[in-house]
Amino acid sequence: MDLSYIAALMPALMQGLWQTLKIFALTLVFSLPLGLVFTLGSISRVLPLRWLARGYIWIFRGTPLMLQLFFVYYGLPFLGLTFDRFPAAVLTFVLNYAAYFAEIYRGGIQSIDRGQHEAAKTLGFTPWQTMRLIIIPQTVSRVIPPVCNETITLVKDTALVTAIGVGELLKAAQGAVNRDVNITAYVVAAVIYLAITFVMTMVYERLEKYFSRHQKKEA
Amino acid sequence: MKKTISVLLAAALALSFTACGGDTSYQTASGAGSGEPSGGSGSQAQSASSSAAGYSTTLADIQAKGELVIGLDDTFAPMGFRDENNDLVGFDIDLATAVCEELGVKAVFQPIDWKAKEMELSTGKIDCVWNGMSITPERQQTMSLSDPYLNNKIIVMTNQGVEIADKEDLANYKLGTQADSSALEVIKADSVYDAIKDQLTEYDTYDQVIMDMQAGRLDAMIVDEVLGQYKNTQMDNAFGVASFDFGDDLYAIGFRKGDTELTQAVNDAIAACIESGKAAEVSEKWFGADIMVQ
């Protein structure tokens, strides 16, 4: 492998990487909280809310992300909603990942013993106080490993945005392979993806330690 | 909800339209002579989109907004691709820039996914597809095509140590080509297709075909000359070229079905570029010869 060739590949790959990171970061920032909204909806005792949230999760987990991209970008203009390429890509990713995060959070919340809800009730906590002050803080450390899993999937899913003409890392590598008839760019792209997921894994490990610090003391 | 379903259906139709580019329906359509597609999914997607959105663009529209939005696959060397500084270069880039100068507008290049080009056009995201696109009967049905501008043909490139005598001999070798490509359409229309179809593998891109050639799993690839020769030059001419070919494969620019006035304006502008010698200059730069259709 020729180092000067790899150096020549870097400007294009770095521009692709920047796009990948932007989509990744924006998706996380919006879908992590949005997921919680759908979780609370899906366990709500208000039936229409519950059906709405569960229907949403069903649709976004039940159809391919690629199809959702096509639908948002090419289909919504028929309903009078036209987005540019990049916002369309981010919007689709946020909506899709929120559905997955919602189910991860629900798993975490429902893993907390029912008795705690009853105990909180006898102490005079409202259901919302119970959720906010007692249940959710305990679920954070439990949901971090599956959220980390999903985040790593997200890093790799960003490559799908080329379907609606948004550039990213893998596309940049494909361009170089196409131009030079040399697969080095794929290898470099793989190393970059691995570096990102390595950093993500580290960050989540730290977070997991931090959020489970009280449980450690009790044990 | 009903509206949502109909939009989903339109999207699905459009998808199926792009997915089965090699569909044989166009043959019955062109065989009928009336130019009426006989129930091909393409015509349904077209009508669904034009009735809902109804984009149409004239030369006056283009000149009013001051730009022609050109959809292209920016990973298609040597027609349109990124150089090492990530700048868009290529034969079609230079030609389109010259033609837009002639029209008095700016050329805006919009990278798209090649499989989605029909949807990009019908939803008005781009004004034309200009990216080494071959004329096929199917595209003649669904787009308004410019006059052919570049001479090209479908050739057979052979791996090291492989000698193929003639078309019939192809049946004895492992062959590859790109799915949804003009090469594949031409092969399918050829009488030799039945004999070679079991030997023929379709790939997403020609880059994958080349990789499989290099891995030794393929004996030959069927590709258009402009693309094949460019790749071969990048590989120090590792592949050979068979002495026979599958005939002409002419490139054209695709516009929305109804935009015939804009198509004609671009035809005239290309003619003007040929007249002025500008087109020959661009062709010399990229192919070392003038291969423009005169």
C-alpha cells in the first residue's frame, strides 16, 4: 500500500467523513430525546396515545430505512412537504432511530420492579414524579449497552443517504475506487469506520460506569 | 390515510420501475409501433408523478432562474467524477459547462443516485440527466432524449490469457456486466442471449465486475467502450478487447418527458459547440480523439 496515494485520497475522504459525522451527530441529538417521548406514549394509560406511539414504532421499525428515505425525499413533495437532500436525510434518520430508541427505553423502564411503583404510590408520589425521579434514573445504566449497539449501527447506516444524493464517507471511497480502479480507498474507509466505532465504544463505557456508580456502592 | 397509501404506492411503483430496468416490456412496446407502452410499470410511475406534481420546464424557465440543474452520478469516470481535490471533473462536466455557456445559464451539477434518476426528474429535483446515459428503448419511452452526442459501442473485454473467438464462443466463458446497464439491454436483445445467460452475472457497478475479473472469477466483461477503455488505461491495459462487438451504444441527455422545447434548445446548443470546435476540444482532452456525433 502506497502512503502517498493514501495521502492523496484523504481530502475527499475527510469531506465524506465530515458529512457522515454531521448526519450521525444530528440524528443522535434529536432521536435520543424523541425516543423517550414515544416510550412514554407507548406505556401511557391513555389509549389513543398508546396506539399512536405503538403505530409509529411499528411503521418505522417495520419498513426498510432506505424506503423511508425515498418516501421522505420523493414522496412527501406530493403532500406539499419538500425538504432539501440533507434535511430529508437527517429527518428520516431521526424518525427511524427514535422508534428503535423508544423500544430500548421501554425495555429498560419495564425491567424495574413493579413494587417500586407501588412503594412510590404509598409515599404519595404522582405517576409522573415516580417516572422522573425514581424509575428513569435507574434505567439509564441498563439501557446504555443497547443504545451503544444502536449507535454503532447508526454510524454504518449513514452510508444509505447516498440513495437520495447526499455524499458521505463510503460514497467518497467509491468515487476514488471508480476513478483509480484501486480498492485502497475502501480499506482506508473501513479503518475510519472502525476508529469511529472504537471511540463510541469508549464513550459509552465511561457513561455506563458513571451512571451505575450508585449501584456499585450498594453492592 | 388513503392519501398516504397512494403516495406509498406511487413511491413503490417508481421504485419497481427503477429496479427492473432490464425488463422486457419495452420490447413489446416498441414492437407494437404505436409508441404506447403496454402496461410497463414505468408509464404508471410517470403518470402518477406528472398528475400529482406536473413539473415542466422550458428554456425560458431555465434562463429565468439562470441555471440548469444537471443530475449525475459523480462516481462515473471519465464522464463525471471527483478528482483528488474532490472537485467534479469529466467529459460530460466540460461539455455541459460549454453548452450552458451557449444557453447563457450556469451549469449546476447535482450528484444523485443513478438508480433514482427517473424519480429525481419526475419530482423536479433536477432538470436533466447528463452523465454518459445510453439511449435505450425504455428511456425513449419515459424521457425526452436529446440527439445522440457521443459515439460509443458495447465491447467485450477479456481477462489475461482469455481469447474469445466470436459471440457464440461467449457461452464457454464466465461473463459479467452491470445490472440496469445499456450493455445488459443490448445483450438481452441479441440472439446469443439465450446461450450465454447462465454464464452471465449482473453486478451493481462495473467496479465490482472489474474486481471479480481481477480475482479471477470472471473471464470477460461486457461493457461500453468509453468506460471500459478508461478503466483499462488505469490498469495499464491488463485486459484485452475481443475483435467482435455488440453494436453502437450512443449517449444522450435525458429531460422530463414533456420538456421537448428544452431538449431542442440543448440540441441546438450542442450543435453550436460542435460548430465552434469547442466540443472537439473537450473530446480530445478526455478521449484523445474527437468522438462526438457530428
